Amino acid sequence: MAIIMRRMIPVTLLMVFLLASPLAIASSELIRNTTTETESIDTGRNTSLSTINKATDDWKMSHVENGRFENWNNPHDPDSFNDYQSREHFTWYASNPWPVSEGSKSFGLQVKAVDEYHHSEAQLNPNPQSQWDNPTNLTISFDYYLDSIVNPSNVNFFHLELKMKENFATKYLHYYMKGASISSNSSYYAYFNLDSPLDQWNSFNRNITEDFFDVFGAYPSAFTTMYFYLQTEESAYSRVFVDDFYMVNNTVRIGGSVNNGNFEGSGTWYSTQDSDPGDISQTTDRQEGNWALNMTTLSHGNNSNAEFSFDPNIRTTSQNQDRFEFPWKIDDWQVPDEDSYLSMQVEMSNNTHEFHIFYWFCYVGTVAPVQYEGYNEILVDDFNSTGTWNYFNRSIWEDVTALNVTTELVIEGIEFHMECREPGSRLVFLTDNMSITASALNDRDYEDQLAVDTPIRSWGTNGIDEDSNLLVTDFAYSGNKAANLTLTDNSNIWMDQELKERTLNSTTELYLDFNWYLDDFSALEDDEILIYVSFYDYNIYYVLATGRSSTYAGEGDAYIMLPEANQTGTWINTQINLYQDFYDTYEEAPIYIDYIAIGADTDAGGRLEIIFDDLYIYEGSPPVISDVKQTPLSPNTEETVDVYAVVQDPSLDMVWLEYRVDGGTWSEVIMTETVSSNYTATIPTQLVDSEVEYRITANDTFGKLSTSINGTDYYNYTVVETDVPSTTTTTSTTTPPDPIILDPTAIMLIGALLAIAVIAVYFVVIRPKQTSS
């Protein structure tokens, strides 16, 4: 037994040696399990990862709707922008040589429009208004001179409006001295078309009480207000004069010297403030597309201004910084002075404070003409330059945080404002292709949200709205933060984010991608969780959970039940191809996507809790080709070459390999998928010394195409000669194998084992046997 045991010792040591050898370690690599650790993920989560690739997929977008200025409601009104142009109107106490009916003065009103879409209007009324109850015998008289009413109509007119009451009902009398209403008398409105002649003094003398009775069948209980209006949509002057005004109800309320009825003094009367024309229009002096925006001010001595604005409503942070870009040109600047300038004002806020910044494009002097306490000011590059196109390229986030401390900045409103006041002053500003680029959705991975248990600051059509049911949580799919939506007992939520009419068509690979975890869902009849996507006239509701036996569906509405709907206790990734879903649902192509919303309801006694993470809208990149390999590396004339590649794209269509020999014609081989995202193709055998070049190309169903090459060159190899055994010699040369290099520890271990083996052999085999005495 002792001998047997002694013989087992070297065998055991030999096994230990073999198991410790490099060969055994390399073999174990073949069955090694690969694990990936992810923070804040419950062990019950689904293992599918979000498919967005932040390095290649475009998860940002421009938040300037119609920023290319290609869409116009009319030639003076850009679609999706708020705009204002001052109108040319002028009022004054007129004297010779202007028409005067009595005394030395009359009152003149003059208007002129820039275009038919923006009428110009001048107004005249008593100030204060004479109001009284029971006007039993109210008469109004005045003289009026119609110097010019261009194209009299329902939009070009001079008329008097009286507002009165019959008990609690407000009713109106409209007297058109020139021009006419196209409306008919009704229970609340009466119209008198007088059609008086031009170029002479006319007299108005009416018993207002009786006119009221004739139209409405009852006497008025109160007189409230009166207004003269001169209006035009023509680009030529309309001009009228009023004189010798009387308003009498048993006693003179206005007339003669009473309350300046003869217009010889001052006071009593209010008229619109004088202003000169401003204009916003489309122009072909552009940087791209068909149109750019032209903003012009022109002063005859009164204020002339123009402005346009829009509301981005985007939340920027250090992880989601904006980039604001647009070309601009001051095309003309005549009579520049301190009252002639152009600025852009940006209004922002965080959860506690407001921020304001002025970007100045031009002004005269060393100090900005408009200043407010706490407002920051920046002179743009090429400040005050004229006649050339310049480029604005800045980050509002960077500009504000360079001057203020904040962890978030909601960009709420941006307004371009221009004006001039000196006679002959003119300022013309052009811009085109405007964009503010930031994340399409404010959510993303939620890591830049505020502290845990504070409201999520992502949603809201007009700024950021907070809801106490949608809070930051540290239970996240990835990272440290996510969004927790919890509703109980007959409550609901609806919050949306605008997508600025983002274009969709057959080439737009737009995805909605998010992770969600349904933690609790009572599944009562009115319990429901939806992701809602508006395509303007059409809507798709993606159902994440529901207890309803049926859904509500209106015209243009569609409900898509997610395959994992109502599944609790596991993380789920949902990726939605928005174009394809719309096309499959409505059998037509969408035009654009308007907004996205989260909606949820609970029934009485119900409860739901859902966590969202990694919420993105992004446009897919072209297919990503990686890990290109070939085997063998140096093929001979009898060997084909297998080429391998990893190709990834959620809408992948086809992958193919192209090769050519000695710079000849390209040949194409379709690559086949062996396992998920792994593709292979074979290049056939070639003649010795052939130079073979190849490349891999992939496309997706949206027409995006990518080609993989080796840096700036094609992948390539040279075919070598096949080794043939020699039959004319008795000697051969054998290339020795590469030496095995062991580290010192391994050498010492092998030496020790060999020594033990020698000793064992000596004692077991060589040493003479002992005889017993």
C-alpha cells in the first residue's frame, strides 16, 4: 500500500502541473461567462438595452419652428412666429391750409398701410368718456371732411361707433360716413351706411335715442362710449377732418367750448399715438432655400418699430447645452443715431429665478439705448457692421452661466426688436436659416434633473410645468436618476412637450425610445397609462398599461397596445419607429410630428406607479459597421477568404461586400447574418500575387448608406504561392516552432516538480529491493 501511495504522489503532482499550465488556462477561456454590471437596476429587469447610440444617432433638434423661413401665412407674416409691425398713422389739430369748418382749427386723422394684411388705424374719442343712464333725447352732430378714402369698403372706411345698453345687454350703433359694413342689423348691432361725398364738408346730425329705438324696438337704458375710426389696408393715404362736435342730452355734454367740442383748445380728446411704418416681409436675398426674413423700420419723425419672436421652451443644462445659429445682415442703416438700434432679448428662468440677456447687433454711442437692472448685455461679433452677411453662433447656456450661477436654464422666449425715430432714419435687417439645437426632449437620462423627490422639470407647452405626481427617483435603469409617476384614487395627469412640427417622411428614421418599469398597477376599469404622439390631424396612443375593456377613439385616433403592456416588476425597453407606425396605421405618409405627451388616469381606489428612464426622440444614423476581420490573413491560391463584420441598425435593409482584383471591376457579394448583427461573406480564390481590395456597405430602409474601409484605404491582401511538397531532394527544412517562453515562477515550479519526479522514480523503480532478515 505504501508503494502504491508513493507511486500516486508523482501522478498527482503531474496533474497539478498540467492544470497550472498555460494550455489549460487558455482552454478555460472558451467557456468563460461574460457578465455586465449596471447600477440601480433591479435583478428582475429585462436585459434589453436602449438602442440609442448617443455618439451617432441625432437625439437633438432645432427648436425654432420654421427657422428656415420657408413657410409664410402671407408675404408679411412668417408662419410659427409672433410678429409686430408699427403702422403709419397720424393725428393732429389741423389749421390752414388744411380744411377747417369753423374757427381756426379742426382735428385731422391720417392713415396708410404697408400691405393689405396689416391695416392701419387712427382713433379719436372723448377722454374721459361721457357716460350716463337713460339718454332720453341724445343727439350727436359734427362736421366732417373726407379728404381721401382710398377704395372705400368694409376694410377702408371712416366710421363712428357708439356703445349703449338696453338693460344688461350691450348694443352697438355703427355709422359709416364712407366705406360700408357688409354685416346686417341684428339683435345687438346696427349699421348705417351714409356714403358721404369726398372733398367737401358734410354734416352729421342724428337723434341717437330714436335710431336705437328704430333698430332694436326699445329705448336705451345707458350711453357708454363713442369712438371715431379711420382705417385702411391700402398703401396710399386716407385722410379726414372733424370739426364742431356736439353731444347733447337735454344739456350740452360736449360742444363749442364745452370739453373742447370746437377743437380750438386742447384736452378732452384722446387719439392714437403717432407712429411710422415698420415691416416684416419675405425676401429672396437669402442664404438658403427660397426665402429669408426682412425686417425694416422707416421714420418720418415718429417711432417706427418691428419685431418678431418665438418660444423655444427648452431646458438646457451642462449636459444639454444649446447652440444658437443664424446668418444675419444689416442691409441698410440710414441716419444712424441713438434712437436707431437692433437687439435680441432672451428670457430665461430656473426653478427659482429669472434671467435676461440682450444681444446687440447695432446702436450708436457707448451705452446701449435700452437698459434694465439685472439684465446682461453682449455685443455680437461684427457689431454695427452693414452690407455683409455675418454669422451668429453662440450658446445661450454658455453666455448666461459665464455671468450667473445656475444648474439649469429654461429658454422661454426670444424676441428680435428694431426701431428708429429720427426723420429719414431707416434700418433693414435680414436673417435666414435660424436654429437652436438641443435635445429633442428635455428628459433624456434624467441625470441633470434636480434632487430626488423634487418634480421632474421637462414637460410643458408654455414653459416648464411641474406636477407633484411626477418626481425624480433614484430607482433608475441606468445612472442615478429616473422619473417616477404615481397616481392614486381617481387622479390623472397630462403633460406634453412640443416638437416644433418636426418633419416626417419616407427618409426620416425617427424613433421614440424609452425604458419603463411598471411597479404597481391596480388595473381597474379607468386605470390607464399612455404615451401620446400627435401628428397634427392624427394621433397615436401607445398603451403601456390599461384596465379598460375598451378604448376611447375619435376621428384620427389610433391605439397601439405595447406587447409588454400591464407587465409589472421588470424593466422594458420600447423603441418606436414613428414614421413606420403612422404609415402602417393610416396607410399614408405623415407630414410632421407636433408634440408628445404622457397621460395617465386612475379609477376610484386605484393606484399606479411607473418609472421612466432614457426617454429620447432621435433620428437614426446610417448603419454602423465595425469589427471587420478576415481569415486567413495571407491566403494562398487555394484558399478562399472569409470576411466578417458587425453591422448594427434598427432598420437595417442589406449588407454587401464589394471586392476587386488588381484594381479591376468591383464584384458584389451579399453578406449573410450568422448570429445577431454578425455578417459574413466569402471572396473566392485568386491567382498568386493578386492584389485584392474590398469594402463593406450597408443600407437601411430609410435610404441611409454607410461604407466601411480601412482608414482612408480599402481593406486589402496579397495572394501568396501555395506550398508544394518537393520530390527532387532528400532533405527538407523544418521551421522550428516558436519557443515557449515561461516566466521565472513557472520555471521554478517545473524544476521542483521534475526533482520530485526523479526522486520518486529512484525510490520506486531503481532502488534495489530490501530483503527481510
